[in-house]
Amino acid sequence: MKYFGLLIALLFCLFIGNLLIGSVSISPLEILKTFVGKQENEVWNQIILAFRLPKALTAILVGIALSVSGLLMQTFFANPLASPSELGISAGASLGVASITLSSGLSWASLQNLGIGGYWLIAFLAIAGAMSVMFLMLLIGLRVQNNVILLIVGLMLSSLVVSFIGLWQFMSSPEQIRDFLWWTFGSLGATNYSQIIIMTVIIFGMSILVLFNAQKFNILLLGEKYAKSMGVNTKKLRWLLIMVVGSLAGITTAFCGPIGFIGIAVPHIARSVFKTQNHWILIPSSALLGAIVLLGCDILSNIIYPNFALPINTITALIGSPLVIWIILKRKSF
């Protein structure tokens, strides 16, 4: 439990740090004045409440979603390299977003003008795309038992989805292509409070649902046949996985773009820190660590280039790539 206390304290410190650091440094006192309603400088109010606070909250939510979905995929597929980005789930969500932003003629601006309805439309299509690819991967997983082959199939499926997106881009206007390409870089700073509310409802709802089924995932670690013998309905668990991973990966991709390496790296960090395979511990610890890592990545992007934050994918790749290489080299077999 002491680790959870330390992680919560670290999360709070990084959250405050995210509000302090940017193109303009703001003192803790000014932030406190803003939150208690005594801030007289309207510029500080605007910077903190309209830009930095939504970005920090988004980093926490996205970190939770990607880490939990990565943990579940690694458990279910018994593959340490499984994650939404590596097995094509994020690509499926991107296809859902492309179906409305590239093929319909609706720009990001026009979707924003639709308000909450436009946000739910993007979220629905992204989640549908993610769930579709997740369903395909689970079907393939029933036939393919080799982890390396399954990973290769996932990468090929991701490439296939990306090729469809490329065809849509070829037939789209320059403005649509520009907006879509910018979205693919991944950004935590493009969300508003309406989107954050939608993300909060879906991410916390799915995370709580997963936590209630933690014991089933513990049993699944010993194999699907053993899980069936212990009374676990693996078919129902498979549908639960489609819904949860599709929702978590879909909603984050819809509003922040495809963000890589968090889903694959953070569950391994959680296992290393807590020295356990128990999902009652791994689910909340992965969620906390995911939020911490993504907040840290965002702070790092602001420090490296304060006048214009680097795409978050650049920072997550810098941190996640060495860890993935270490995982591959550490394991003698898959």
C-alpha cells in the first residue's frame, strides 16, 4: 500500500507541475488564486483554466485508458508485446475517425460546431473501429497460438487499416489531409471540458467494470482451459474484452489521436514495481502509473520546446522504445 501512496503523491506533484510549466511560467500562488476564485489577472485564468487544466486532466485520463487496455490485452493474449497500438486497435479507431473527417466532407471545425453531438459521433465511430479490429484479433487468436505470429498478424492488420486510411487521404482535400495528419501526431492539448466529461464517463466506467472482473483475469493467467475448468465463462470474458479495450482505445484515439507505447510499457513497469501478477493490484497500479508517465511526458515536451509543445507521440516513443527493446531482449522466448 505504501507504493500506492507514493504514486498518488507523485501524480499530484506532476499534475501541479503540468499547470506550472509551459511557454509562460506561472507560480503556485497564482494557480491557487485561480482555483479559489481570487485571481485578478484574467490572462492567468485563461491560461490555467482553458489550456493547462484540460491538458493535464486529459493526460491523466488517456494514461489510465491506454495502460489498462494494454494490461488486459497482454493478459488475454499471453503476449508481453500486446497493446492497442501494436495489434492494430488504435489503427481501427483511426479508421473510424477517418470515416467521418475524410470521407464525409465534414472538417474538424464543423464537427466542433456540432457541440456535444459531434463529439459523441467521433467517439462512437472511433470505438466502433477499435472494437471491429479487436474482434478480428480475438478470432485470429482462437486459431493462432504462437505469440510471435499473432503479433505479426496484428502488425499486418494495422498496415492494412492504415492503407485504407491512405486511400481516403488521397481522395480528400488538402485542408482535410492537413487536419487529419496533425491529429495523427497525438495531442493532449486539443480537448475541451465537454470531451473530458465524455472521456471520464467511458474510461472510469470501463475501468470499474474491469476491476470487478479482476479475479477472472487472474485465473486466465494459468491458461484458457484452466479458466474454463474453474467456471470462468471465457466467451463472455472475450466479449467484455472487446467492449472494454475498444472503448478505452477508441475514446482516447478519437480526441487525442493515436498515442503509442503507453499501453505496452506501463503494465511492465507496474509488474516490476509491485512484483505481482495479481490484477486486483495491477489494474489500479497500471492506471496510476499510466497517468504519471503521460503527465511526465507532457511536462518533458514543454521543457524541451516550451514555445510549442512537441507531439506527445515523440516523447512516448523516446521513453517506450528502449523499454520494448529491453522486454524483447530479456525474454528468451515468446
